[in-house]
Amino acid sequence: MNRSKLNKYEQKLVSMLVRLRGDVQFLASETKSTPTADGIEPHDFVADDLYQADQMLLSNEVNLSEEIQGALDRLAMGKFGVCEKCGEGIAEQRLDAIPYARRCIACASSVS
């Protein structure tokens, strides 16, 4: 993969990471308060469901941030776009859709 394409993916990954970090900060501040912190009774199931949803979103955003950081690390080490399982190149169409992909479509689709 040429330097121009690598730069394109790097910019996309950095942009995604910056956005996610903002989301993580917001969700972390939202989940610091328990559902009862705003005067909501503990038996308020809606508040509890919202709190649990925020917790799950926060966890997902943190995991995605880690995946993106991993892709940036692979880019810096010259391993970006190479499948971690089979060692073959990951198709650019896949990287366009999921720039932090670790595996090619064949390996990602396999059960093992």
C-alpha cells in the first residue's frame, strides 16, 4: 500500500479516535451518577435501563477506541492492512469500511 493511502487511513483513524474520545468522556460523566443521583427512586426501572444502556455504550466506545488505537499502532509499525491470522493483505474495500480491521474477510468469517 502506498504512502498516500496509508496517510488517508491514518487521518480517518485519528478523526474517529478524536470523536470517540469525546463520546467516551461524555458517557463517562453520564454514568458517574447512579440512577438515584437526580432524585429518581431506585425502583424506577426506566432510569435503571437508561443507566445500563449508558454503561453498555461506554464499554462499546472504549473497546472501539482501543481497536482504533491498535490500528494506528499497526500503521506505525508497518503492519497496517495485513491480516493478523493469515498474514495476507486486507482488501482496501474492507479497510475503507472498517479501517481498524485486524483480519481479512475470509479469516474474520471463519469460526475458528
